[in-house]
Amino acid sequence: MRYIFKTAYDQDIRLAKHGGHVFWYGVLMLVLVAAPWLFPEYWLAQLTFVLIYSVVGLGLMLLSGFTGLFSLGHAAFLGVGAYTQAALTHHGVPAPIALIAAGLFSAAAGVIVGLPALRVKGIYLAIATLAFGFIVEEVFARWERVTGGNAGIHLSAPDVFGFKLDNDVSFYFACLVVTVLATLAILNLLRSPTGRAFVAIRDSEVSAQSMGIHLARYKTLSFAISAALAGVGGALYAHKLQFISPDQFNILQSVDLVLMIVVGGIGSVHGAFLGAIFLITMPQVIALGKDVLPAAIGQAPGLQGLVYGLVLIAFVLFEPQGLYGRWLKLRTYLQIFPFYRRGMFQRQKSYLKSDRLK
């Protein structure tokens, strides 16, 4: 088992805690860089979707996993970024500038949605974000002059200052760069005073306010950053599909995003990536399973929704820490075997609870 003896305060805020992190993440980056030559075209496209959903998942993880604010309308921010990217690139704006604008417009929408978070929480906040999602979807459908309405709108290949990303490999590398930058930004944010304030609000609003943390400011900031990342992911999503319509950003998309962070492991950066892998690969697994199952089951409508629901229930009941929590348990088991205790990760009872502000 690895023991880390800390001799300086700087060791607490290092991105890489030890040499093993540097080695394994370096290997992962080498694999991702070499992916276009290692995987066939289909799986490279799926990996691109994993990167796009990881960016969105990082934003939702910051909001729900690290700040404790629940959102059921995050697909609306995804749509704001996608339609902003489509509108700006249609008028000849270079893709990188349009991408930044998509993030800023989504962040502005996040500030608007974050205002109700100052007075409502829990299920009421979820209802408020759900209502926002319905409103935005209706705006996309009715504002035909900009969005094309229910007929949708087509996008061309992204133009990076004269260089066209018109093939899968070049667009994959663009998504990889954006994902790496977003990941580094979130990791640095979480080890900053702002990130610690987010976690303090999640654990106890009363305690956070007693330490001088401005609840309204940090809640709104969390919504804005989360929405900005969702907008950036939406812009990449629009270019990948090259066609967007309002029904792509409905409540089912929002539920998929929530499912992604819960299954991946809420409250961990790794969980955003594991959840994105689950969200992209699960439909493929279900499609393969249809060939094995009896026709009465395999061809039944709603099979995918049923499987998703059962998976979510199973994780909530038996593995609330998600896939990343399961990996931590497996790693600990291998490190301290045969001294692993069965109840080592058993959920603790809470004997003292601080009520949130009324």
C-alpha cells in the first residue's frame, strides 16, 4: 500500500500526488493522442462523443457533486451553446471565437437560472431548473429566424482561422484539447479558495456562511461555470452532429446527464469521465443484447429506458459512490489484501446534522 509522507503544504495542492499519477496519466494521454491510429473510425467517433460529454459532465459535476445544487434542466445550457455556435459560425465567425461566445452565453443563462437557487433548494431547485429547460426548448422551437424551429439547422465543419476541421481525426484532436483544458481548469478551481467554498456550501450552508462564505455569490458562480462548460460541450456536440433541433435538448437529455454523473461517481472528477463512457457505450451494449434476448423482450419499445432506470436504481441502492467508488474499493482491496475488512466502506450514520438555511 502506498504511503505519502507530506513535508510541505504545497504537497496538498499538487495536481499529481505521486509519481504513479504522472506515469499512468501520461500513458493515458499517449493512448488518447495515438487513438486515431489505434482504433477504427467508428470507435474514434464514439471516443469523440465521450470527450464532448466529459466536458458537460465536468460542469454538472461541479454544480451537483461539489456545490450540492441539483439541476434537471442542464440540457438547456447544452442547447444554448449549440445554437450560439451555429448562429455565429453561420455568419462567418471563426469556430474558436464562437466557442468562447457559446460558453459566455451559456454562463449568462446559468446566472439567470442561478438566481432562484438563492431562495430554493433540493426538489424545488430541481423543479425550477426543469421549468427552465422546458422554456428554453420552447424558445428553440418558436424562434425560427435564428434556430430554424422544429426543422432544425445544419452546421458546416468548424473553421479555425482558415483551417477546416473537416475530418474525424482533426475534430477529435480539437475535442481532446478542449477536454484537457476544461479538466485542468476544474482541477485548479477545486484546489483554490473558490473550490473549497463550493465544497463547504455542499456540506453545510450554515457552517459555510458562519465562515464568511457569501452563499449567493458562490452559488451563482457555480451555476455560471457549470453552464459555461455545458455550452462549450454543446458547441462541440453541434459540430460533431452537423445538425441540431430542439428535441435534442429535451428533458430526456437532462436525465441522461444526471444519470451520467450518478453512475460515474458524484463528487469526483473521475466520475465525469467514467459516466461519459457509460453513457456512450451503454446503448451499444443494449443493441448487442437485443440480438441475444428473445424477440418479445429485445424488440420491445422502451427497452433502453428500462435498462437505464434499473441501472440507476442499482447504483443508488448498492453503489452510491458510482463506478469511481467501486474502483476505489477494488484498489484498496488489492493494496491491503488480506487485511481488507468488509465494512471498511460502509456508509456511516449521521448523528449530527446542520439544517440548511430556511
